[in-house]
Amino acid sequence: MALTKVQADGINVADDFAFTGTVSGAGLASPFPTGTAVTSGGGAATTNIAQGLCKQWIHFNGEGTVAILDSFNTTSITDNGTGDHQVTIASDMANDDFSVSGTICSDVSGTSVAAIQGPAVNEHAVSSYQVYTGSNTTTQDDVAVINLHTMGDLA
């Protein structure tokens, strides 16, 4: 966005003032709401705890040797058995009433069209939750791709 010069009471705003900070989080009011922490950009991790923002997310392989492919505010995943994984949150949630939603796919190439169940999320704790995945029957099955995100308040 180009800065338009404004002349006000002898001050040339475009020449005399420069913004040198960083703003993140579209739609945040200025000044930022109480409890919001925004750190510098330029590749540094940004922490933003404003209401309504995703507090944790994970993208992981749920078949064979499970592995986190990418994540935010996630410590680890545990494979508890077929179609049963526990996700551990790095910075605890304020309570166990947070919401988790996501998607799963049985084929890592993304070409599968078979209907599958899940993810089902249960057993919320402030530091973790269970996720269950299944086939198009009533049995639990491992799936290739699991994507989850958590909304709620951090502790």
C-alpha cells in the first residue's frame, strides 16, 4: 500500500514519521486487545494469544510409524493402537472444554474417494486429547493423513 503524503499543521507525515514495527493478525483492533502478544516477524516465531485464533494444530502420518509432518504448539503424538492416537499440546489449554476439528485421508496421494469415518476427538485434558480414525465400517483404522486444529483458551 502506498503512503500518501499528508500535510497537517506544518508536519509532512510521509516524510517525518515512519512505522518500524510489525503488525500481525488480520482484524485485530488497535491497540491490540488485552492478553495479545505479538512478536517480531522476519522468520521469528510469532505468538498470538488473542481470542478466536487457532491455539494448536498438527498434520501427521497416522499409518505405520506415526510421524508429525508439521505442527504448532504440539509436543508429540502417541500411537495407542489401530486408529487411536493421543496428541500432546505444548502450552496447556485453560480447561478441557476446547474444540478440536480436522480432516483425515486414507491415501497420502489424495486420490482416494472412499468414505471414511473420523476424526473423532474425545478424552480432552488441558494438555492433550485422543483422536480416533476409522474406515467406512464401524471399526477403527489407521489413516495416512490426519489434520487437526484446536480452538479455545490457553492457560
